[in-house]
Amino acid sequence: MKKKYLLEIKNLWVKAGKKLILKEINLSISAGESHIIFGPNGSGKSTLLGAIMGLPHLKVIKGDIIFKGDSILDFPIYERARKGIGIGFQNPPAVRGVKLKKFLEIINTSQKEIQDVAKELNTKKLLERDINKEFSGGEKKTCEIMQLLLQKPDLALLDEPDSGIDVENIKIVSKSIKRMLQKDLPLIKRSRSAIIITHSGNILDYVNMDAGYVMIDGKLVCGTNPSDIFDKIKESGYEDCYRCFSLGDENVKK
Amino acid sequence: MSKNKNFIDEEILSYVGYSSSNKNRSGFFFIIDDYIANTESLNRKLEISPLSKAIEKHLWLRNYVKSIPKKPLGYFIRVIENAKIDFPIQACFYTKKSKSQIIHNIFVAEPNSKAHLISGCTTSIQECKHTGISHYLIKDNASLSVTRIHHWLPTTSVFSKSSTLVKKNGIFISNYIVLYPPKKEQSHSITNVKENGTTRFNTVVYAKEYSNFNINDEVFLEEKNARSEIINKALSKGGKVITRGHIQGRGENTKGHMECNGLLLNDRGKIETMPALEAINSKTDLSHEAGIGRISGEELNYLMSRGIDEETAKSLIVRGFLDVEIKGLPEQLQKFIHKLIKKISIEGTT
């Protein structure tokens, strides 16, 4: 019997403006799985998350994105969100005049949950402020996680949740990500999935991931154990990945 | 006057905060066309009278304001020394028959006093021309907040001028809200600030297709430690808005800041901002920031990524842009302004 995936990306090619960014992306994620994608800056990691979320400046020129059994290529952003996809942006914009609390109340109508999550992430002081306006790097990250915790997506797309924040905040954010991804349950009982992208890999110290990849020049390579990839990157940077990548697709898949 | 007509008047007047049954006011001054309908002080520390009478009683007024006509139409309000007036004073200027209304007002806040004036201007007659000339004198250690709420018809023309003198340690806060715009509005304010004086101007205007605003605020920080902040917000749905601002830092350690924000909801409107800073003392600190544009696609996508559709996301941004929290504003009036902003935010996105 054919396995049912939560997300299936099939031979995806994506352009930003006239520039081809993603090439031949294939990725499948089952319910409850968390996948991590490493890669140097500019390799296309954020573009992949943006394409899944449906950001309008990205154009899918070939391939398909199937979520919960449906192609979502024609879905606008908000419909993808309503279907169960959530994103934590790396650099979220400030939205002047819109108070964070007011926005959270639209995402989740439970005042209790809003207060509990704000307490958990130590973000109560941000609630009466405009969304992301003059937030520090760490505050932006925690604010993104706070919104996702309240949105409760089936698939969370986290863009560099571990960059630009201090160790103390990484611990707090990681703990919440683990809760969001039901990491206290055995894999078979989890329903929430995630794609986390990182170039530092710090998040791996706190959150266990089920699969890992490296993205090089818009292609996903080295689908293997996340810790092995991270150890290799720590040892020699992305040099080996580039070397492996240059050997061709067959090696890449291995 | 028929009951129905009375009801209509009450409704129009409520848009600018006025109601004859209003509680939580310290006094009233109400003009309909050229007729003074109500002058009432509910606080013995508050003097409210027609300006025509006040210039006979306070002879110094003629010297203070040279331009007062022989028979001025408008208020004279004076808060006596050390008086803290708890509830706002309500002034209202309404044209319902006359095609033209020319108002002269003088407000004097004596030393150590504190008050909040809500001044509403509105009309129910087409092609009316409203002219308002106001003088505010804030004496040492006194504090005055003035909230002006205007509610016009698409054929109204408005000209307003004000001059303000803020003496030592005085505070002057001006909030100006126009959410039902006229056809044409020209407003010009000049404020002189003495030692340790503070002023703040918040202006919010909504320009529809037919409207044309020209707003000019000038502040002179004359003596040491004088401070001023000017914040202008203009929302255009096809209307034209020009905001000019000028802050001059003359005294030592003076500080001035100006913010001009404009949001264009379509390509038919125009927002132009001309902030000017003038330093004539090396120890003055002046700054400005300005931002004009359409609703940012990045912000919209961000809000939509949480499952909110485009219309709702736009409306949230417009509402947030216009939202004004004015301290001391009666709850009922604040609620009405919020309701109006909500209406505009929906209207603005369609």
C-alpha cells in the first residue's frame, strides 16, 4: 500500500523573479516527523519554505506541492495556513499599528492560551506593542514561535529559529518548539510535523530531528541522519557537501 | 423644530462628542450657526463665556489678541490658577442653516491649572464654509489638552488658524481628528514654547476622493529645555493631503521631533509631506521621520500566513494606522472613534 505523507514535494522548480532558485526538489514528510535542512547562506532554504507557504514573489515553474493529499499550488497563503501550514519567518516585518495581542486574538480566541504561551516564552511585555516594531532579534524569534504555538499548524516551517538569539533564549524557544512538535510522545503518536532550516545547527542541541538534508545551490542533497550531517559540517563546513554535490545526482542521493 | 429634526441634530452632534445629556463634562459651549445655544460651566473654577462678553470684562484680551473683531463669535474659556478640572470641557460649533460660520476662540490656562477641551465642529448644510481662529495661552506649570474632532460633508470648506503660547513648564497637547473629510481644508498653527514647556501634536486625517487637505504646524522652541513632537497621519483613498511641519530650535537643550506617516489606498490620491527643521542653537536636538506608501505586500503576506484573508489583513493594517488612543477622552467618544475607524478600515480596503 502506498504510504500517505502529510507533505509531498515532487520535482519542484522555483523562480524568484527571473532567477531560478530551487531545482528538482523532492521531499516527503509523514505526520509527526521533523526534518532539518542545513545549508550555506543563499542556498535556497528560505525559498523552499516560502514556496510551501505560497509567498507570491516565488513562482513554481515545475513540479507539485501536495499537502494532506491535495495540490496546494493554487492556494493563496491564507488558505494554506487554514489547511494547516504555519511559518516562523527568519526576518518578520514590523506591522505598525497592529498590536500583537490583538493579532494573537485573531489567531486564537482563547485568552487563557494567549496568556499561558506569553508566560511560557516570557513575552508578556510584547503583547501591547505593535507586531515586531523595534523588537530585538530574540524577541522576533520568540514572537514567531508564540504565534505558531497559538496557530497550532500540522506542518510548521521554521526559518532559522536559532539564529540571532542568545543561548538562554535558544533554550526557551527550543523547549516551546519541542512542545509544539509533541516531542514528548512517541513518533507514531505525534501528529505535528516540521521543516526546520538552520545554518548554525544550534537547534539540534535541544530538539531531536527525524531526518536531515543539506541544500546546495537550490538542490536538496545528503538525505541522512541529522547529527551526522551536523558533525560533518562542524568539521569541514560545507566543503564536503559541495564536493559531493559536484560528483552528480547519484552520489547526492546517497 | 420637529422631534425628528432634533434627533438628527443629536446624532450629528454626537459624532463630535456633543450631547445635551452628556455627563462627565465640566462645561459646555455650543454655537449653532451664529447663535450661542449654550454656555455653561459646571465647575466654579472654570470661566466659560462668549468672547464678545469676555473682551468687555477682561480688557487685557484686546492687547493679547489684536485681531479680535468688534463682535466676535466664539468662546472665552479660562481655568483659574491651581484648578485641576477633572472632566473635559465640551465646545461645539455646528452649522445647519448658515452657509458661513466664523469663530474666534480664546482659551487661557492660568498657572498650575489642568484641563482637557473637546472641540467638535460639524455641519448638516451643503456648501458651508467654516472658519475657526483659536488662541491658547498656557501659563506657567499649566497643562491643556485640546482634542478637535471634525465631521464634515463633501462640500464643506474649512479654514482654521491657531496660535499657542506655552509658558514656563507648561504642557500643551493637541489631538486633531478628521475622519469625515471636507472638500477643502487649510489649517495653520503656530506655537511658541518657553522654558521647559512641552507640546505634542497628533493629527489624523482621512482624505476621500473629493477632499483636499493642507495642514501646516509650526513650533518655535524659544527657551531652554522646550520640547515638541509633531505626529501626522494621513490616509488617502483618492484625496490629496499636504502636511507641512516646521520646528525651530532656538533655546539651549531644546528637542523637537516630527513624524509624518502617509498611507495611500489607491493610485488616485496624493500625500505630500514637507517636514522642516531649523536649528539656530548648537545645543538643540531636532529630528524627523517620514514614511509614505501603499500597504506593504510583505506585511500583508505576513498577516495572511496566519490564516487571515487579504481583506481582513488590509483592514487590520488600516485600522492600526489610524488608531488613536487619546488620554482623557470620554469612553463613549473613544468608542465612537474606534467604530468609525473600523468602518473606514473596511471601506478603505474595498
